[in-house]
Amino acid sequence: MKRYLFFIGFLLAGAGISFSRQPGNKIPRQVLVSAEVMPEFPGGREAMNRFIARQVKYPRSAIKEEVEGQVLVRFIVEPDGSVTGYEVLRSLSPDCDKEALRVLRKMPRWKPGRHNGAFAAVYMTVPFLFKLN
């Protein structure tokens, strides 16, 4: 039986502010790229890594085609801790991309980020490394 390795980690896109439009909202809203207190997965980074490792299923098509590499996904941790705005920044294959997004959509609420004393919407970026062993 083949074993599969998944690597999950955090990447920050840099410092700054970005603006995003919510569907149906004509006014752009502020989404931070970096905050004074960054959002945190419940239990921290190791807990997030365990959550993702338990959830990810290497796509059969990727196994068959021996696809290996990284999917880079960005999302927003909202001021209430909900996770929204998923997007693939670096694609590997349609099925690997879909699997990374599927797992991220199952995430529980995070501890939200704080900036200037208030809860803030903050971008987070997570790489998934798909590697056949």
C-alpha cells in the first residue's frame, strides 16, 4: 500500500491592506494581509496540521497520474472567526485543488485576528504539498 505525505504550513502574503467586495455589496471592505494579532486555528498550528492531515484524501486521479506538488490556497478569517473567500493561488491539478478547497471549507471557526484593538478580516495562506511516498 502506498503512503502519502501532506505538508501544511502557514505563509503570510506580506504586510499591508487589501480591499475586497462581498457579493451584492457595492462598497469595498478592508481585508488585512497582516494584523497586530494574527488569526489562529483552534488549538494552534499543530492542531490545524492534524485537522488537515486527517481530512485530506489524495485524489485517485492524482495517484494514477503520479501528480505531486503544491496547491497554495488563500482564504479570509472574518472578524467573527468564520472562514470565507477561498481561492487557489497556485494550482497543481483540478482534483488536488478541489481537495484542498474541500478540506478548508470544513474548518471550524478560528480565533479572529485583531488590529488597532478591534477584530479584523485577515487573509491567510496555506500550502498543501501532495507527495507520493
